[in-house]
Amino acid sequence: MELELILEELERLGQDNDALATQRERKYLNITRDTGQFLAVLVKASAAKSVLEIGTSNGYSTLWLASALPDDGHVTTVEVSPQKIEEATSNFEKAKLGHQITIVKTDASSYLKQSDQRFDLVFLDADRSQYADVAQEIVALVRPGGLLICDNAVSHASELEAFMHAVAGTEEFTTALVPVGKGEFVACKRAPMPTNSD
Ligand SMILES: C[S@@+](CC[C@H](N)C(=O)[O-])C[C@H]1O[C@@H](n2cnc3c(N)ncnc32)[C@H](O)[C@@H]1O
């Protein structure tokens, strides 16, 4: 199925479902379309090949990230809900992007604490209350020169204040608050200075 049709279908599903669902776990809580477009621009502009997403839901944002990657690029996406994982897996297969996506079925904080991989781009869209406690682990996953993006930076600014402050305060990052969708906190990790031999 064509990617654009799948994205449109998921947007309709997200709106209809989230308007009716009473329990938070039943909602998809997808990023907005303009956030998806923004993420795709960031992936392409930074020539990212390895992406980490925390909070897959049914895979709407993952599809934006994966579709912007080159053929040898890969998204690792972390999700704890078995039901959402099942739906996301089916959506990735429909979009023929499954081979570029790995879903890690675990709690985000345990993944962050045990992973020693480095990613070109890290996108955070899960349990905001955890971020500040694992800020060091999160920033360690971003390779030098890479990007960290956090959704809901305007819609839930107070919940994210401590985390954004921790990242912006390191001097390792250049940061911006971008008023797209629910507000994106974008942080670029300092790259090593080139030496004379470079
Ligand atoms: C806002 S939704 C993600 C939406 C998705 N990024 C999109 O735009 O399509 C947050 C997701 O994070 C998952 N989640 C919440 N807490 C988590 C945790 N501690 N570890 C892993 N996933 C978690 C939820 O099950 C939910 O599917």
C-alpha cells in the first residue's frame, strides 16, 4: 500500500479513536502531520542513517522517520504495549518499510540504561515523567553531531522543563524550541573539532 495512503488512514484512525477512547492506554496519541514532515526534513538534512524512537504507538511517527532514511538506514523504536506493537508491525509491513525498522519490546528506561549504541537522531515521545531521571542515558545515545528531538515541548512544557533544562545546560548541545505541532525541543550535540589532518 502506498505510504501516503497509510499515513492518511492512520491520521483518520488516530482522530476517531482518540476522540472516543476513555483510557489513555487505548489512545494512539500520534504526532501531528506537520511534526512528521519536520522529522523527515531533520532526518534528510542531517543525513541520519540510524534513528532511535522512544514511544512507537501504532507506528505513525516511525513511518515518517523510516521513509526519510536512505535504503541502508534503520529505525529502532521502543514500545511497551503489546497491542500497539502488533498494530505497528502490521503498519510497517503494509508500508513495505518493515525491513528498515526494529521494534524493541521493553520499558524505555530499561532500554536506555542498558543500550550502548549511538544514534544519529533520537526522537522522544513516550513517558515524559521519566526523561529527567534518565537524561544522562538519553544524551549518551546521541552521537557527537547528532540530533535529539522531544515532542510535546510546548503542549506539556512544565512536565519537560527539568529535562530540557538538563540538556540545554550541558554546553554540549545547541538547542531550539520549535513551534511545530505540539512543540518540538531540538538539540544538536557538539561534534568534535576537526584536526589539521582532517
Ligand atoms: C505519545 S505515544 C507515541 C506516539 C507515536 N510516537 C506516534 O506519533 O505515532 C506514547 C507511546 O509510548 C508508549 N510508552 C509509554 N511509556 C513507555 C515506556 N516507559 N516505555 C516504552 N513505551 C512507553 C505508550 O504505550 C505509547 O504507545
